[in-house]
Amino acid sequence: MASKIVQAGSKRPRDPSTQGLQVKFLINIPLKVDSEVEAQKTCCYLLDRLLIDGFKEEDRKFMKDKNGKEMLEDVAVIFGLNGKHTPELVQILKNLESFRYDCKSRYSIITYTWGSGGTIASDATETPYQDIREHLKNNAAATKLVQELRGNDRSCLVYFSFVDSDTFRFNFIYSEYLKIVSKELKKDPPIPPTVMSTGYEFTHEDNYHIASDLDRQIRTALAEVNPLFVYYPEPNFCVLVDDQENTIKESFIKRGRSKGKYKMESSVLIRQVKERVNFKAVFSNKNPIIILAPIRFKLSGEGLKTSQSTLNERNLAIGIYCNGVLKCKETYNGVNLPNDPQVQKGVYYKNLNFIKDLYKCDDKNFEELSKKNPFTINESDATELVEAIREARECRKLFEELNEKFKNY
């Protein structure tokens, strides 16, 4: 498990010196609606799974609601039922607003549409992922649930847990998150994580499971050096709500984005969140959430490599760079040319090539090429970058050995 504190921002930090703080979670689940029946089934399934394997039994606490019904105490769920605007979908969503399910979790349902005539992103022609998550986290129903979770305990730590609707099993992620918070609060100074994730894997019945497991190991190796060298996956990451707030004030929507640029939601948010005082990120190698492999997720035809695999040097480079830790001090001109001491136009793409080249170069060339590192971290040479890539290369070698066996199987 990797964690790191970054001093930044101007707000007064939380004083977490008292052990035994309450830790609670508001689970944000956006759900694309294709039919009323399927949407209801998905909501019911996820609420049932939350009771079964959201928390381990020893961490599962119950309370009585105002009607005397037993409910999970430390968690609530908000569903954002949405889709591209059509008159038919508007009617389906209206019907779903009154949907109720007898379960042991507090939950709320909000509905909205996007595209021409929609509630949000009226100019969108493709799924506006950033806007969908932003509308859900800022909705009045979400802030009300945060208030209910906190009650009168203003010291309570409330995390927004971002989860996707294709969750198959929660795999006790909230027990793992409780352990992570407890461990960080026992350190000196006792600072709770601002951002944390245990990643994801595909279902064990799925052919992609081994690929997702091995890929997560590479990401974890990077995070052991710097926890912001990995992309925090939207299917499973948490962000702490500030003391005096009832939502996360930072935005999923990238300022000045080009039309149609709706993806990379977590990194857009984290680039802002990391400016908080005593920011700390934790990426754990334990208890990933288990999800169904999306239709778009395919093996690349090269054994266990997938379209999102960090075996691919481009994917690895984007993941390392995406959270805004690295700053360019000069321009990388390739393996055979010296760096330009000036930061030139197009430096982002040129310097990403350094990460890709260092990741894929021969062992005999690694040390020499690492001297061309064009990045800084906190105004110092980015030596962490070289060490992270070194660790990722070791994981990749094991991965590639297994990959060859898989291709020949």
C-alpha cells in the first residue's frame, strides 16, 4: 500500500489527532438506463451486494431509522439514473423516481438526461462522463445523505465512494478502506487519506480476470513509489469530503475542455483535490472491487494484453502523467538526440515519449537513458519517476513471461 502527503492549499487542515474517528461512505453510482425493469434490477442487486460484501461482518454496523427499521449505519447510496434525452426515456425516468426497494441501506435516486433537450450537457453527442458524475455528486439528495451520515458528529470522516453500475461484487472494499484510514491515523502526523483506491479486477469467471489482476500489479508497483503515478479508476476510488462541506467542491469537469472531451474524470478531479492542505493519496494492493468486463474492453490479440493494459507503454505514460505530479523542465528529443533545455511547444507529447522509451528500452540502455529525464517533482529532479518505471519494468517482465505461455496455450 502506498501513501504520500503533499503540503498545499490554504485551508486549515483537519485535526485527526483523536483516534477512533467515525468513517462513513456515500456511494455514488451513475447508471445508464435502457429500460425501467433493468434499471430496477441493477439497483436492487447493488443494494443487496452492499449488505453481503460491502463490509466484513466485524465492520458491519447497524442503526434504527425513524421507523425503527434496521439499516447499515456507515454507508448510504445515491443512484444517478441517466441517459441520452428522448421523450421515451424521460417517461421511464419519471417512473423510476418513485421506485422503492426494501433493503438495509439508505439510498436516494435522482434522474437526469443529457444531450439536446436534456438536464445536463445539452450540446453533448456522446456520453458526457464528466458531467454525469458532477451532477450526481452535487445534487441536493447527495448533500442531504452526507448530512445524515455525519449527524451531529462534525469530526466524522465522510468519503464519496465512486463506483460503477457494472459492479459484480464489492469484495469488502469498505472494510479495507477502514483499515487504510486507521493505519494512516496511527502515523505521525495522523492524517487521513484524501484520495484512496483498491483498484478493480474482472470477475473470476471472465477470461479477462488474469489480465486485469496482473495489470493491477504493475499499477501497484508504480504507486509504491508515488501513489499519484497511477490512474485512479472510476469503478472504485474515494475522495474525502472537507470538514465544513457536504459535497466535494472540486469538479469532475475540466476547465476549458474541448467539445467532446468528457473522459479521464478521476484525474480531472484529483488534479484539483491534490491542492488541499495535507493531501494524501493511497493506492492499495488489497481487496479490489470486482466488476463485469465492459463490452468495449477487449484483449488486444497479444495474449493477456488488453486495450487498457499498462504493458502498453502509452497507457503507462498517460497514467503516470495524468494526475499532474510531473512538471516539464526541458524537452525530450528522443533516444539519439540531446534534450532541449527549453520547454518547447508540444512538450507534453514529446516528454511522454521519454516515459515510453524508458519503459520499453533494453536493460543495458536503461541507466543511460534515465539521465535524460526531462521532468521535475516539486521543483526537484523527478528521480521517483525513474524508480517507478524500474519497478514497473520488473513486473512487466513477469507479466510477459506469463503472456507468452498464455499465447501458446
